[in-house]
Amino acid sequence: MRGVTEPCSLTINVSVNSSRLDVFFNTIKSVVKGQEHNVKLLLTGFFSRGHVLLEGIPGTGKTTLSLAFSKLLGLEFKRIQGTSDMLPADITGAFVPQKNDGKLVFLKGPIFTDVLLVDEINRMNPRTQSALLEAMEERQVTVEGKTYALSSLFFVIATQNPSESYGTFPLPASQLDRFMMRIQINRVSEDVERKILRDEHLRDKIKDLEAIFKREEVYRMISNAGRVKVGSEIEDYLISLAHAIRSHPVFLDELSTRALLHLRDAARAFAYIEGRDYVIPFDVKNVLEPVILHRIGLHLTYQEKKKLLDEIKESVEPPI
């Protein structure tokens, strides 16, 4: 097969951004322990202009990761707790009467922020889950026929308990497809747990985190990540992977075109974080699982899907 494209001549100052990102990763590592690769995937989703679903049992640091991530990037952060009786207006906002004249004014909901953490999204009822669809896709909300723009950096981080947990409403395929990535948050090792137990000032460290980047720098990094070169041989590789997944008897025709676009964009962002202005198969392989697994084989367990996807990945020859 054809070789990978040589570095392109984009005006991206990769070395400067990489050194600043090193500071970001080292700082977040001091308060979010044992999740280095997941932090990189979360940043990949953000730089790709997508949204991320974090899945794992309660108490594995999903909320802590989201808060530290937002603080270090200098982003406004809001959190909502998913419950079965939550209404769409609890997220988007609603028109309420003023005390003096009774005139209706729009009271903005928590969705008007940079980073919205939706904790335990699958405890919300389907109607409320669907209220996020327009916001995630269009970065706007419509209330009583009026449309309101959201932050240009709007980013949803949703956490989800395992589907077998009591009182959950499984996310429908249309909602799952809106999430660029699903990141599995597992328990950390015993050594890491011991370090967490010994760090009695961990909560204070999180509160005291300061932004590493200015807002205009965040915009610039997102723009640069989107300009990373995807060569024709990488496009062929992406198409071959998609064809192999769609042709598999278990996953027959389950993969959307949006998923393929998300895979390309995530690979771009991952390459940028790695300090390159061009995509190589390594980048695609690193984001394949978090971009694809939540969209296919919804009747299978995570481990069953992962095993099948690994087999498909090995069957498709990457460009050299």
C-alpha cells in the first residue's frame, strides 16, 4: 500500500502547543490519577468539536476529571444531576413572569455554558434526554419558538452508569450517535488508589487549579486541530475499516456516516495532541474504540463488542 503522507506545511506551531499541553497533562495528572490516556481522549473529543460520554460505576472520578479539565482550559463549567423527574426546561431554561409587571422573560438554564457536565444522563427520562439533541448538534436551543445560540465552545460531557444499574433509561441509538466518543472509566490500580488515599489535600488542589490557556489560545488550538492533514491513504484506511465493520454479520449496516466523520476528526485531534500536523494509522487506532463501540452492537456487552472490533481492526491492513 502507499506510504503515509509526509508532514505537510501547515502554519501550525506544533512544538509550542505541545509544550503547553505537556503542562496541562502534568497538572491534571496531579489531581486525576491513573487516567492519563482517558484525559487525552477527552481533550481529543473537545478539540474535535464533539461531545463525550464517560461510562463507569459511580465513584471512579468522572466528575473530578470533568471539573479539572474545564478549569485548566479556562472554561465556564456547569453541572446538572440527571434524575427521572427532570424536565427539558430544567436544562434549556424557560420563560418566567417578572414580579413587577408579569411580563415573561427567558431565564437561561445550565446549558448556557462552555462545558456542561450531565451527570448520570441515563437516569433522565427519554423526553429530557432528547432536549440535548438540538444543542449538541446545532449549538443552539429553541424555547417557545425562539432560538438562542450557545457558547461557541459548547461541550457536553455526560456520565453514564452501566445499563444494568437500577433506575436507568438506556440512551437510544440517535442520542448515542450524537456523542463523538464514549470513554470507559475503569477502577484504577491498587497502587494508584493508595496514592489517592494518602493525598489528603486532593480536594483543595482541585479547587485551586488555575487556567493554563487563555480563551483565544483554546480557539486557536481547536482551529489548528481541524487543519491537520488527512492523506488519501488514511482516507482509504478509514473507508476500509468502515466497510469491514458494516460487512460484519453482527454489526451489519449499523455504522453511520456521522461515525466515519467523527473518526476522521478525532484522529486529526489526536495527531495534533501528539505533536504532528498529519494523521498516521496510530492515531486512527487510538480513537477507533471510543468513537465506534457505542454506536454498534447495542445488544452486546462492552467486552464482546471490543473483542469483535479488535478482530476487525487486525483484519484491515493499515498504510505503511
